[in-house]
Amino acid sequence: MHPRDPIGPTPGEPVAGLDTPHLLVDLDAVDANLRVMFAGGRRYGVDVRVHFKSLKCTGLARYVAAAGADGFACAKLNEAEALADAGLTDVLLANQAVGPLKTRRAARLAARANLIVCADDPDNVRELAGAARGAGSTVGVLVEVDIGMNRCGVPAGPAVVELARLVASLPGLRFRGLQGYDGHLQMLPDAAERRAKSLAGCEQLVAARRLVEAAGLPVEIVTGGGTGTWDVVASVPGVTEIQPGSFVVMDAAYHQVRPEFACALSVRAGVVSRRPGAYVLDAGTKAISRDFGTPAVKARPGDRVVRTNEEHTIVEAAEPGPRPGEAVEVWPAHCCATVNLHRTLVAVRGGRVEAVWPIECSGRYD
Ligand SMILES: Cc1ncc(COP(=O)(O)O)c(C=O)c1O
């Protein structure tokens, strides 16, 4: 429980008695999601490095690690540090650490964790090497390859080899391999199109691997993929790991394209008002992210969220709607951004609270 939470839930308590709103995670649904993903990883012979940006909570990360995750990816250094603090020390910063402050921080973290960072720029690589030497640590580096997302990464081709050579030549750094992330494809609704485009991106990534190996540099790790493309990326020979995150808790938007994973994350919200055909909840955009679209009401498939304000959600009800004082659970459309709005995650199983975890990294962007 977050210290500011005045009426915190306690383990053993029935969910039906909890105050509203609260962010819940259903552990039975998480277990099922982890089973599907980890069995898939084994089937394809790849590691599953779980992206912590969707969890932001080390209690849940420990739970995922105990179920068999092959390490964690993260988006920001604060997440990598929180993981290391929790004893989860196999960490990929699936982004760049740039500038003197961030490179020093990464180098210091590498002294107590098996840290790998991504790089796509020679000056950044030199700065990172200097920071690592200053800290007396070794930072693992993946060269990030742009496989079509047009975000970070060098183009697949000779530039990858050049940067890999530079990394391998600098004391303080250890060249570990390549990352290519197909983020632009994750939510493509047409599965055949998603698959074809993802395979095309992976071909570029694996071709880059061959170029680097031909230059005499061993490539241990080739990583990419997310919840939307996990099985496609995992199936490509030459890829060694996948890095999905949302699949652990899922959301209403991702569930449309990857129905094999269940929605485990919900905001329990109380009904504060009712009129014919509609009811109003005590959780709005400050508790349920709208950046990926409209949330859905769990166990009431006929109901439709029609509006959200800061502190209210208005739902059109298939009659009869719930009454003021009752509560429903809402599946957010975007799990990562919703977790980021809360400070406490209530882990539930079979209608009871099993654990209450702080979400240490919510609201942090460093
Ligand atoms: C670099 C990187 N890898 C993997 C992911 C996978 O995330 P998800 O499984 O939530 O789609 C993301 C999501 O933003 C990402 O930025």
C-alpha cells in the first residue's frame, strides 16, 4: 500500500468490500497469460524478456520472475534501478541512455546489475564507454536497428557493423548483439498483414546479424517483438529473445488483436449516480487512461462507456444498470498508461486480496 493511501486494502480481505477506485490485477488471469507466453518461448526456443514498462511494480515483476521470466526489459533508467533494487538484475534498457547524467547513471547501475543498453549513435557509445570506465563497470550494449518503426536505430546494413565494431573496440563496453522493435505493427488489426510486415522487419534484423558475424563479431542476443507480434518474431531463426510486456496484465485494446491473453488489469470503480439507461462511475481519466481508446466494463458486455471526465465515467447500461453504492470493474484500453496513473496495485485471486504492492515507478519519466 502506498503510504498516502488512507484506507488501504489488506491481504485476505474480500474484493467486494474494497473502497473505490482501486487498481486490481487478477492473479489467476496473470498466471494463464504467463503460461501461454512462456510455453510459446520454449516452443520456439527463445527467451522471454518481460517488458517492465507495463508493470512498473516490482511486486508484480517478482511474481513474473518466479513464474519463469528470462529477465526484464525496461523503458527508463528509473525502472532498471527499481528492478535491480528488487534483486532482479538481468535488465535490458530497451532504449538509449544519452548525455552525461544518464550515461553515468547507467554505468553506476551496471556495477550492481547485468545491464544492457541500446545504442544507435557513435558519440553516445563513446560517452557510455567513458562513463563505464569512470564507474569501473562494464555496460553491455545492443546496437539498435530500425526495422521500420522510424523511431530509434540505425538502418539495417553497414552502419550496424560500423557501430558494433566501435562498441566492441571500447574498454568499458561489451557488445552483446542487436535489438529491432516493430512497435508500429503491434496493434495492426489484420493478423495476416501484421505477420507479413513483422516477418519482413525480422528479415532485416537477422540479415544485420549475419553482417555483424561476417565481420567477426559474435552476436549473443537478437531481441525484439511485443505482445502483438510475439509469436511471429519468436518463430524467426536467428532471433534469440522476445520482449513483450502488455501480455502480463493486458487491456481491452490489445485483447482485440491478441485474444489468447486475458484482461487481468481492472479499475474497480463505484457507481455514484444512475438514471434510466446509464450509470456514472467514480473513476475517470485520472484513473483510467484513454490514450488507446475506450475502456470496457468487465462482466457487463452489453454496457458501453460513452464518456469519461477527470473523475467520472459515464456508461450506457443494458438494463438494469448497477445502483449507487455498487461497484464494477473496468478494463482499461491501455494497461501501461493506466498503471502509470496509480500508486498501489491490489493483487486479487478468487475474489480476495492476495497482496498489495506499491507501483514504485508510476509517474516517473527519468
Ligand atoms: C522497445 C520495446 N520493446 C517491447 C515493447 C513491447 O511492449 P508490449 O508488449 O507492451 O507491446 C515496447 C513497447 O512499447 C517497446 O517500446
